[in-house]
Amino acid sequence: MGIFNSEKLIGISVPDLVAVTNRLVEHFRAQGYDVTASNEDGDWAVSITKGGMFHAVAGLKTALNIEISARPDGTFVKAGIGLFKQRAIPALIVGLAYWPALVGQLSGLVRQAGLDEEAVNVIEAELQRYARVREAARESENRSRKVASTPTSRFTAFCARCGAPLGEAARFCPMCGSGTAVRRQRPRPLPPLPTAPIPGQLDPHQAVPVIKRRPRELPN
């Protein structure tokens, strides 16, 4: 990175920064910027440049470089002026007499356009979206566990909104909090249909009649 740096620690940790990086790349490409991303040991570097705004130095493009790294206490974002597609600035470029002045000029343009702040906001918004999805998944899992662990034999009705079982005197649903004025009754099992014996067959519940026959008498 160059002399100008903008840093922020966002207190949200994610198992993988791929989705966050892709969102940042898509955001600036949609605005016509030339953007590349590279990964090194799980940390990501994103280079953002555009003709007419970033000048070339010794045949190399300058750019706004964004570093995204995972930390135990959150996600660390660092933005600074550097070279396109390069994490470090070669000593040859740093030794140029006009390099500090060029970095100062580019830093002013970046800050005036708000590109560094915009990049940090995009990353933070994507992290917050992930946190909301994760929290919703946890709440759904907890509700499922609570319903599964609740005996249903004493329930005669269910919430019309979320389907959770309700007690007889419940006024509000214990799961979603909605009023229980409208209930969806649990269907009662239908009584078994009576079975009639098929004509020509014996009823298995009736005793089989015993027919006594008189022995035949032989003629004398």
C-alpha cells in the first residue's frame, strides 16, 4: 500500500471472505472500473482502477487497493493507494522523486470521490447481510427445537400464522407472538369404517355353526 491508508475493523466474522470479496468486485465493475481480486492465505486483495482517474507510473497502473482479512474479533479492511494487481510497491517506484506527490494527488481524488469509504461500506453491508441470515437461521433452528421438545397431546389448536401448537388458554402464540383469536384446529382422526362381511363369507367374529348329521341306517 502507499502513504494514504484508510482502515476499519468491522466486528463481524465470517468463515469465508469469498462472498464479501465478490460483492465488492461486482459493485465497482458495475460502475465501469477495472477490478481484480487475489487471495493469499485466506486474505483478499482487491485492486480498483479506472482510466482518467488513476495515472500510470513507469508503465504501471496506479489503483485503489483494498485488503480484506479475517481476525478473531471481526473483519479488517484496509484501503490505500498502490499499483494495480500488486500488493507491494517495488522499491524502484518508491524511489521516484515524484511518487510521494503523485500518491498525495491520487489520495485527494479518492477521498473526494469517496471511493475508499464506498468500498468499506460495501464490505460492511455484505457482512451485516450475512449476520442477519445467520441469526435468522439460528432463530428458526431454536423454534424447531422448541416445538419438537413440546408435548402435543395436550394441545387442541395451532397458531394460524406459524402453525405452532397452542394451549387451551393461550392468548398469544409463544413462537411468533401473534394473537390467537383465529385458530386452526388440529384435525381429529376419523373413526374406522364398519366392516361388513362379504356375501358368501363367514363373519370372523361369529361362531361357526356346527351341523349335526344323523348317521345313515343300512337296510336289513
